[in-house]
Amino acid sequence: MTMPSVTFSHDQADAFDRIVAALREEGVDLEDETLRPPGSGKGQVLAVTGKAGSGKTLLLSAISSAAEAAGVTLISGDYEPKKAKTSRTLAILAPTNKAASVLRLRGVPATTIHRILYTPVYDPEYERVAEWLAGEGDRPQIEGLTDAALDRAKLSYDVNKSVPAALAAAGLRGSDFITGWKRRDDPLDMGLIDEASMLDDKQFDDLREIFPTLLLFGDPAQLAPVGQSGRMVFERLPEARVMHLDRVHRQDADNPILDLAHALADPDLSFDDFERMVEDKAAQDDRVVCAQRVEVDLMARSPVLVWRNATRIRLINAFRTVHGAPEDALLPGEPLICDGIELPLKHRKKRLDLEARGLIKGAQVVYLGPGSKPGFSRLHVMGAESPQVSAASIVKIEKPEEEEPFIPFAARMGATFLHGAAVTIHKAQGSQWSDVQVFAPDLWAAARVGRVEAGQPLWKRLTYVAITRAETRLHWVLRNRLARPTQPLGVEDLRVPAAPLELTGPDEGMA
């Protein structure tokens, strides 16, 4: 019997035992490491809820490790081995690229929900390489691929467990080995969903079509998806199906950011009281900073988190102004946020191609420079497994007090982008950055409005989500001021693979 070599708190241990028992009913015994063929159980949905620091990710990781040790096949989304009738499958999913990348950095092989809904179609020649990398075939001989290239691919796969990354290491482009994407036909067995508070009802229903067994991990203190009246999908479940983790132990050695997050549960805490608490923490610990202005250098890779759209637009334009960005062009290194795909229905395949490569609504992207065709951009998709792509782009720069955005350049159709130097707290859910700047004047304004959401003052929900986006350091920005940059924008910090993935379309300028 191989069980996780971690120390659980009592509530984590109880949740783990209940999940083990539930999976045993579905034919997956994590204790005895035995599997029954799929179809032996009816399937079920369970949820694990808890605030930041309660150990949800630790529990998710332990379950995935125990399942893999028991012989369950982990499905990554970038390549799917041929499924045997007796095999059992597990996918670990997150709503956004960034949330999935946070899990991967912690050793959990996660992918996005969108990537599991659509599967890549590999060129038959290169699928032999993928089968070999996944341990399901002999080392192939492929014309144009040397032994040294195959060795590089194997070394990359052993480290990253990503077939596209391995083939890129062998010198191939994505258009060489992936010929398209198709909607998943066959269901999988089990899905572990992180950041489940972000799921809307349609995503949840889509997942139920694919996974008979779902385990949802979510934080009830976060903001519910827009348009769902403050309700999260795990609140649809019977009480007996929900396990709640209380913070009975401290993680990350007295983390002051988590202390602040949990202090927001006090119903008597006012905004002024909380701000004094932030100031006290800043005086004691350099992981909390009371900042007199927004640091523009941080905005290039981690956006300022705001409540109001007017604040977001004003900060974005200030960022571009201090960097001397021209109105008719982007500078390499400027951050963008994907705002969707503008393609007609007849180009559905190309839409799937863009979305499957990480250009989904809300994806964080860094502009690398113009592409090889008018309207195309070279882009780095933050958190994506194959991050660098070239795609037809429509870039919109919003202006203060102007109804229509300014468009410095655009293809006829393709992926649309807004600037990403500042984002709303709602859009930041599911993401984490090492340093996070929270624009306190906006939260003060939310407190003054006095709105309540799901029984809690809105400013507390906003503040909780905003400050828990910080992995290492929280910058609580007190004043509406912007520092000057200490260095020009650049892209040197972004790792460059062998070749970017070219997302071309049926004609010039179309993705």
C-alpha cells in the first residue's frame, strides 16, 4: 500500500478518507492499489471547500499521487494515449492557464478545463513519437528526426511530461505535428477541479458529461462567477457531499498575507480597522508592504488589482505613458489579456486551435513583437505548456472617458486583446503572482458603497480575493500615484522555445 508521505491535519485526513472511500465505490482503490474496469460505479460529485491556507492543494496533490501509484492514467490534455478497456483515467483541471501553471509548478500535472473538452489530432507520423514518449511504443525512426533530436525530445518529456514541449525540443513546430482539434468523444473517469469557485453552471454541466466522478476544490470566500447571484457550483450539492477544511494549522510559517485574509471573516471588522491591521503587519514583516504609489515595474508581469473599470483604464494609460508607448503600436513586453476570439462559425476549427493553445478568454499574454503577416503578433501565453505562439490579433486600448477603445492595429479577425497592466479583481481569480499590488482606494470606495454579496460586505470579498493572489509579497497601495519605471520594457525574462507555434488561417490575416 502506497499512501501519501504528507502530514495531514485532522480535517484533511477525514476528507482524504472520505474521498478514498468514494473512489473505492467507483472501482479505484487507493489503499490496495487495485482497479476495477470502468462502469462498475454510478459516479458522484464531491466538494472540498476551505479558505486560503487550509490545504486544499495539498489534498488534491496527495489524491492525484495516490491515484497514479494505483495505476490510474493521468490525462494531461496535450496528448492522450490509446485507452484500454480496463484502464481508469484521471484529469486534474483548472479554469485558467495561470491556475493550471500554479499547480504544475507544485508538481501536479494540471491542464485547463478547455483543453480537456477538446483533444488534439496528431499527424500519424509524429503520433508514433508521442506514443513512444508516453511509454506505449518502441523508439520510432522518423525521416527528418535524428537520434539526437529524439534524445532531446525524451529528455524534455521526462522533465515536463508535455508531448508538445518535447516535440518542440526536437525542432518541430506545432503545425508539424498537430493537424487540428476535435470535441472529446469518449468520456473520462475522474476529474479533480481546482479553483472550483470560478466554475459557472455551463462549465459544470459540460464537465458532468465527461466525468462520472468529479471532485471540486473551491474557496467559498471568493467571488462567485458573474451572473450567478453569488452562488458557486458546489453550493448546488447536498451538504453530505461537501467537506470543509478549517484552518487548524498554519502553512507557510506564519504567513502574514493569510493572517490578513482570515481576519476578514470577523463581522465587526471595518475597512479602517483592516487598513490599520495591514499597516501593523507591514511594520513587522516585509512580506506586506504599505506602498505610497503603484510600482510601474511590477505592472509588466503582474497587473494592479482594482475594483472599478475606470481605475483600471486610468492605470493602463498611465503605464503606457511613462514607458513612452506610441498610440499606433505596442512595445515588446507589454502585457495583454485575451478578451475572446472573433471568428465566424465557418472557422470553428481555427477557433478551437486558438483556444486549445491557451488563447482563451482571460488568458494573460505578453506581446513579443509583430508577426510575419500584417495584423499578426508574436505572443507569450503565460502559464501555457507551449507558451509562444504567432496569431492574428485585434488589440484594443481603452481610453479614459471614451466609449470606444483605440485600436493600434488589427487583423480582420482573430484573438482580441485588452491591455493587461491592470485588471479587475474578478478577472484575477484563479491567478497568482509572486508580488501583487492591490489598489486600496478602490476597496475603500467599495466599502463606502456598502454592498453585500452572499451575506458578506462586498469590500471584504474583493479584498480577500485580491490579497490571496499574492504568493510572496502583498503591496497595499495607499495613494493614487504611479512611480516611474527603473528599466525599459523587455522580454528577456521569458523563456524562448525552439520555434513559436504559427497559428495561420485559411487566408492572409486570418487566424
